[in-house]
Amino acid sequence: MGGTMDGSKRQQRRGDTRQRIQDVALELFSEQGYEKTSLREIAEHLDVTKAALYYHFKTKEEILISLFEDLTRPLDELIEWGAGQPHTLETKQEVLRRYSDALGGASPLFRFMQENQATVRELSIGETFKDRMISMLEIIKEPGAELTDQVRCISALFTMHAGMFVLKDVEGDPEDKRKAVLEVAIDLVTQAHAGGTAHGSATSQGLGEAS
């Protein structure tokens, strides 16, 4: 009995080490650039041996990919949830709220992606992310939406991404900024939704008159 508890405790500690490695690595990548950062430096900052670091990650690419996978897991869960919901305005708003939370937790990684686009391309992280954006778009836009309404939905997603970079230089509480960005994104999608449903009913009305 005691053995299993001890095992889970050890597992827990290991999990913490993995996360500490990720956090420190991302900090160093952002401060001095991905290319200039070595595994040895990451180990020194953590005050662990290179072997201990090696136990978790063999290369710095592995660290970066693991960070990215940790970010995309909640996004995948959100996309799966949203895709299974009815195509209502409430669903779309809830998807944006949850997306905002997921992005909030990942802002250091987004900053890294913004500043190290060549690395992101090389590890094809950007491609995977683009696929997720397309899936998100499918959930928040109406099928057969007018082009302007599609643009509104795309803008809602970009507003949420851009908000994290641009607003970091603006005075104010980060949580207030996140809420303001979310509000604008929800406004855009609400407008697009209204346009989409109005367009749908206008089309059926036209068909009714034609018959």
C-alpha cells in the first residue's frame, strides 16, 4: 500500500521537474533566443545535472515540441467539444471564452512563436497550429456564411491572438485586457451569427416567393 503512494508521490515530483524544465527553457529561449540557448545552460539555471535533464528531454527541440503539445491538448479538447455542440450563438460564445482561457495560460509560448518564426516553421509547429485555427473557424462561423461574416469570424480569432502581443505594452491589468479582447471577439462572432441567420432566412424567404 505504502509503496504505491510513494510511487505516485515520485511521479508527481517528476511531473514538476518536467514543468520546471519547460518554464526555464522557455524563459531562456525568449530572453536570449532559441539558437543561443544550450541544454547545459538550461540545466545550470535549474541547478540540476545534465543527466537529470536528459532523463526528461534529449534535445531542446523536444522541450519546445512538448511545450507546444501541452498548449494544443486543451485546444484539441475544446475543438472536439465545440464540434459536438449545436451551432448556436451560446456555443460559439462559450468556445471563445474557453479559448481565451487556454490562450491566457499559453501567452509566453505565443510570444516565443511570434519572435522565433523561423524555428516555429522548421519544427512545423506553425502548420499544426494553422490546422487548429481552421477547425476553430468551422465551429464559430455559420455554414455558407457571407464573405464579410467569415472575415468577422477570422478577425475574432486574430483579435484574440494579437491582443496578447499588442496589449502587453498597454497600461492596465492583464485580466482586464483579456476580458476586453474577449468582448470584442464575441461581438464580432455575434454580428456574424446574426448575419448568417438573417442570410439563411432571407434565402428561404426568396425561395418561398419563387415557388
